[in-house]
Amino acid sequence: MFKIKKIFVATFWLVIASGMLVLLIAAIGKKNKQHCEDYIIKIKGSQDKFFIDKNEVLRILNVAAAGKIKGKAIASFNLRAIEELVERDAWIKDAELYFDSRDVLHITVKEREPIARLFTTGGNSFYIDSSCRRMPLSDRVSAKVPVFTNFPEKKFLDATDSTLLIGIRNTAQYIIKNPFWMAQVEQLDITPQYTFEMVPTIGNHIVKLGDGNGIDKKFHRLFVFYKEILSKTGFDKYSVLDAQYEGQLIATRKQ
């Protein structure tokens, strides 16, 4: 009786395994016959106008998939590999791909957000994002971000240059979050000592900010000086405002 029961259990699981195998083979066969019926591209970004359009995303996808994606066999898609190739584009931060039940490929890409525009000593220009990643200029959209000049023209950056980029990022992020400084900061010049000198929109003076450390406190001291002093004397009375030292602001009158 016990032997018969064992044979019955073994036969039961054999039937189950055989059924699963048949279903698996059928699913694989169905997938091999399925093709990409269509695609939907969505672009996410922080601005109303995007630096990359759907046609450019489609072009990147076709290159990554080694051919036009519409009509291509679904079994031939390596979605993770395609995502990684799409993310190599300078303007794309993240990409997600999946097929729905109607064999439609959904593509969602998230743009990188520029936080500063840099002009190099060699006359070139590019954007950076919050990770200090370089991004080329776009013919479609011009980002309204703080401008930094005199960035060193180098193919490979050393540790000092990387520290400078971090200072640029910190300074730019602070300015972007403050509407007053977005309006008042015309540009920031990088000195040979890798410090920042601000050129204001209103006022014929230069503001020395030092490096990017403690930039919030430096701008706070400058704002207090603007409010308490320059609002009464005028913005052209001083030639240099030095806010780089802790707890003080040094103002130099014009000769």
C-alpha cells in the first residue's frame, strides 16, 4: 500500500512538471512570434521645454536595438542592455523600458537638469548637473542658470579641478534656490587661485566670494550689506565687496 502511494505521488508530480514544461514551451513559442506593435516615449524634466526630443530618443533606441524597434521580435529585445546604452547619452539621466500586454514598448527617460553654464579659458562652453556631469549646449533650449567664466581648458581634470567643480555646483545650487540672487548675479568669474568673483546685475562693483565653502553664509553677509548699506548709499559707491571671510564683509570705496 505504501509503495503504491509513493508511485502515485511520483506520477502526480511528473504530470505537474510535464504540464509546466508544456506551458513554458508554449510561452516561449508565443514570445518568439510576438513583435513590437508600437512604442510610446515619455520625457521627464524640470522644465517645460526639453533639451532632448522624442525623435532623438527614438534614434538612440534604434541604434541600441540594432534596428528599428517597431516590428522587431520581442524576444530579441534585451531591455536592460538597451536602457544602459540609452543612459550613455549626455542628456539622459535615467531610462526605463517595458512591454505592456498589447506588445507596445513604453520608454520613459528622465533628463539631466543643468545647474550651471561654464565658459572655459579656451572659449568653449558646456553645462553641468548636480553630479558635476558635463552636458553639451542644446540648439533647442537655453537653460537659465548661473554662468561661470574662466574654467580651465583641460582634457583631463586633476583633483584641484574636481574640487573647483564641486565649489561651482554648491554656489550654483544656492543661487538657483534664491530668486533675488538669480536676478542679481550676472556672472561669476573664476580667478587663477580658483576662487569666485561675482559680477552683479545692478551695481558697478565686484564681490569676492572665495571658494564654494560656506557659500550660503557669504551670500547672507552680502545681502545684509545690500539691505543695510547699499540701499541707502547706492550700489555704485564701492568698487569691491569682500565677503569671503567668516563673520565680516570688507567694502572698498571707489577712489
